[in-house]
Amino acid sequence: MTPQKTFPLPPLAVIGCGLGRPCLTPAAAACLDAAAVVVGGKRLLAAFPDHPGRRIPISGPLAGILDAIEAARQAGQSVAVLADGDGLYFGIGATLLARFGREALAFYPNVTTVALACSRLGRPWHAVTAVSLHGRTDMTPLFAALARQGAVAVYTDATNTPAAIAARVLSRGGDGFTMTICEDLDLPDERIRQLPLAEAVTASASALTLVILDRTTPPAVPLHLGLPDDALLRHDAVFTKAPVRAVSLAALAVRPGEVVWDIGAGTGSVALEASLLNTGGPVLALERDPKRHALLIANIQRTGALTVTPLCAEAPDGLEALPDPHRIFVGGGLSSRPELLPTLCRRLLPGGRLVINAVLLGSLTGAMATLTTLGLPFALTQLQAGQSSPLANDLRLAADNPVFIITASKEPAHA
């Protein structure tokens, strides 16, 4: 039997249309003209009213759209997907690559919204970090960018409007920013406004809007590992001091992108430094005392550690709605809430780590007994540091209270 010949599927073209009225390069225009099927949002499809091809509007879940593209290609039809700006810059290109693979795709880039906004403002855009909140609910990438960069461009949507973004940043203590709202770029109703965040929270804007957040006031305390004990606002001496903090963070071994819980966060000394190690991931800091919680918020603002989420709640009651953690730090409270440690161990993800600081012997023995019962292996370190203090024209070492540092690990999940 003669083997049946197979023919390569026609390429899938992703055509960036730029902003405003589409302006295609000759190669992109020729590719679109030859397409039997055109896929795109309603606004982009309407920009090519004379195209004879079959139209597939992008509306609703993308899974059905991708299936329709696959069916057209299997039928031997050439398909062009229209994209705003550049399809590979926070566009549909990544989704198409995941479904169809690099070899099946041809890309025709165009001017992005970020590039056009920066050209209007007369500023180089290679120094502007871009984040997309379009179709997303997690603002951690935005907070991470704001914590590390002086300028961040943000793609918005109907939920994550300029006003909503301004409100979220302000609620995190990030009032040292201004917002530039770029609406309907390259369209007749184009408008650009620069507002303080306090004014941006009430600003209305078009559906086609990009905002740029610029830091105008630097943090009072530059965030770094090994913050001095007097760098943060606090009411008393009950906090995790620098030597214990350093050892505890090393034991915690936070990796970028992980979910970190700080239970009994106090004024935030551990949570703030953990956010430096956890690039792109959230640090959820629970503190039950309203006064300490207020100081936690103030210290987030003071250091610019915007990826730290301050929560006024008493664990374990405030944990139900939180994502399961990769790393948990417990600064206290185990003796008063015996059900807390079993709850934390249950929620800890496989392969995760739990670090406990204990000062009281009762807390230490109780924690070790619970971990043993639950079958979590642990290591124990006792740390006692001395701080230099003047005495008789010389120095003495004033001893801090000894702290027991328990590090427990949860077995990784087996395939």
C-alpha cells in the first residue's frame, strides 16, 4: 500500500496592527490579504471591512477560539490573527505558541502601546518596566515591579481600571507615586493626564488605557537585607532582631515566586526582608494586634516593600482564604493557640519549610512535640547574640535573650 502523503499545514500568522487606525507593513498586509480566515477582536475586525475571509471574533473563553483556528488549519485554510500592537508583547502570541508551537507561527510585530505612550511623553521606554493586569486578578507582579523600579507601565482592563489600580497601590502604602493615564492613543479621543494617586482614585478612563506609575518620593528606608533594628517603626522591643532575623531567613530559604506566610508579623521586620528574597511572589503578613498592624502598614510604606500584604487577623482564623504557602515563619503565638501549629503544617505545601522562633521553653517543647507527632522532621538552633554597648570608656556586650529557631521540612510530593 502506498503511504498517504501528508502536507504541511498553512502557517498561522499573528499580525500586529499597531494603535489607532491599523498601519501594516507590506509583508503583513500581503499575509492578511491571503488569509482565508481572520481572527481578532471586534474592533480590529471592523478595521478591515472589505476583507473577504471568514471572520472569527475573539469574545469569551479562548479555548473555543483556539479550537476554531485548529479546525481551519486542518481544513487547509490560512489563518491570520489580528493583535493590538505586538502580539508577542503581553498579547495573544504566548497563548498561540503554547497551543501550536513555534514552527507553526509567523509573527509580524507593530508599535506597542508602551512605545507609543513613551513617545508621546518624550521619554525612553527601555527604562520602563511593563506589567499586564488585563484579565488578571493578582496584583503581585505590579507590586513587585513598583518595589524595584522607578517607572512601571500597566495594561489595564474593565476591572483593573486606573482608579482601581491607584486605590490598591494607596492601600498598600504606596503614596509616593504619580499616575500618567494614557487613553485612546492614536485615536481621535486621545487624552493623556498626570495625576497624584489620591486624585487618580476617582478618575474615569476609556477602555483602551495604559497607565504609567512613576515614583516621585523615595522610600524613607531603602529596603535591604540586614535592616538595622532602629530602621523600623515600633512601640516596644518585641520584634525579631537583626541577628535572629538573618538566621531565620536563611533557614526559611525563600525562593522567587513562592507564597510566604509571616504569622505574628508584628511590625514586619521578617516579612519586609523576605519580600526581597521572594521576587515576584507574595508575602502575607498576619498580625492580630491593631496597633502593631498599623505599624506594619507604616513600615511597608516606609520601605516600599509593596509585595507584603498586611492582614489584621489572628491565626489560624485568618488563614482560610489565603493561598497555601511554600514557606511559613512563626514569630510567636503558639503557646496561646495550640491548634495553630497543626493547621500551619497541614496548609504547608509539599517540599515547603516552616521556621519557628521560640523564647519560652514551654513553646519550644510544645512545638517539638507537635512536629514529632505530625511526622515532620526538624532541626533546632539556639542563638544568643550580644550587642556592643558603651561602658567606662570601653565596650561591653549586652546579651539579647536566647532564641530557639526550629526549622521543619515537609516531604516533597511523589509523582
